[in-house]
Amino acid sequence: MKKALFFSALSLIATLSSCVKDSSDVLVATTPKLVVESYLNPADAEISVLVNGSRPIDGAGSGDRGNVNPVKNATVLLSNGTKEVTLLSAGTNVYKIAASALPLRPGQTYTLKVSAAGYPATDATCTIPKGISEPESVDGDLQYTLTDAPSSTYTVYRKRTMKWSPSETGRKYYMVGSGEGSVSSTRVNGRDSVSVRLSNMEVVAFLHDDSNTSYTTPQLAYPVGKAKADKKLIKGVPVFAFAYQVDRNYYEFFRTAKLQREVGDNPFAEAVPVFTNIRNGLGVFGAYVARIQRL
């Protein structure tokens, strides 16, 4: 991360302080926008869309990261080009519909339209990737990294290489990582299925590939748990590796959001614009197809 000299910047601030107007005199005029988030996955039994309002640049709540402006009166429409459905909310900012009402199919393009009083109407499109074959995995050694010296606690990583074959041509986008998983039975498109719900997920790498043959990842270190000084892995909840094939919208949104978080509150770092494909708004409408394996 780029660093800057604090002395020169602070000196400049001190020099200008006597001639800077009160912030109320130099407010930046902004138009409220809808912040929309939705991720299509053919394996999900439900389609959901999160709708909030943007935060102001200045004034109450502008610096509070936990402050959201839920939009509970939006009209949310989803279409596959031939059929359009309306997603409803139960008085919240989450709008849902059963996937059976508009089945999500790999390779198909969908359009999302969201509107609400007081905001510009928004729309976005995404195409669900066709997916990859079941990855072949080759595991290496465990890696121990000391993360808490006073308590002699290590984070444990499993080194793994994955290989898979794509189902489509052109540039393909991937995200790989690991997370804690819980397994449950479900029904998708009228068929019995088993789903793994991941939590505490960590993206290890953002990858892309232009070849139309099999793709092999670099050997990457996936977090699998904690260990003490004896270097024995503390058994906890099951941990899974995931390989997502995602569309460009999903990829760029999460990649740039991760870069922005890494910048943090450092005022001397270069700004990182977060990607959006929401016309007249903010957020992302993307799609992914997941492959999940035990680590």
C-alpha cells in the first residue's frame, strides 16, 4: 500500500485551517440513489434482492458504517426476457420470491428493475455462468502462521491446488476460498438436493482465464482453523473450499470492495472506486455457480 509523509500533509492542513470555510458552506450536492444487491445462483431455492438508499457524503450518519437506509416500499421486477415476476418484501428491505416462479438457468441472461419513490429508477442485467466440472484437488502441507503471540495461537492453512474444466468459451472469472459449512437437505426445481451453507467465508484469490481447456489454480493456502503451540489443529465446525465461477459483475464488485476495505480509513491512500453495474444506482446484480469441497 502506498504511504505518504504525514509531516508535509499535516503542515498543509495547519496552513489552510485559517481560510477554510465551515463545511455547511461547501456541501457537495448529491442525488440519493438506490443501493441494490442481488446474486443469482441456480442452486438457490429462493431469489432475493436487498434494497437500501445511499448515505449522504456529509451530515448525520455519513461516517457511520453500520448506518443503512432500508427502502421498504420499492417495486422489484426480475425478467428472463420472456417472463417477468415481482419480488415482495414483508415490510423489510429484502425482497424475495421462490426460485420456482422464475427458474434460474446457467447461460441465461436476466434483467432486474428496481424503483422507489424519491430515487431514480434503476436497472441491471447479468448472465449466469455455465459452471465448471467438479474440481480435482491435490493437497500439500499444512501451514501454520502465528496470529496471536500472547496466547500462542496459530491460524492453520491447507495448501491446495484445484483443476477443473469450463463449460463455455471466452474469458471466465473465478473466486476461490474457504468457509465454515453446515449441510442440509433442500429441494431445488422440484428435486431433492443437498446444500452447504457457508459462513465466515474468506476469498483466497480472484482468478480469470481465457483458455477453453482445463484450468489449474496456483497452489493456494486455504484457512482451515486454529492451533495452539503444539501445532495440532483444533477441531471445530467443518471447513469447505469453494470454487465459484462468477460473471464479471460479481467478480469486479467483490474484487474492488476488497481493495477498498484494505485501504481502510487511511486518508493518504489512493481511492478505490467500487464497481457497480446498477444503472442510475449503486451496488451489484451478479451471478455465480458454486463448487464446494471439504478441506
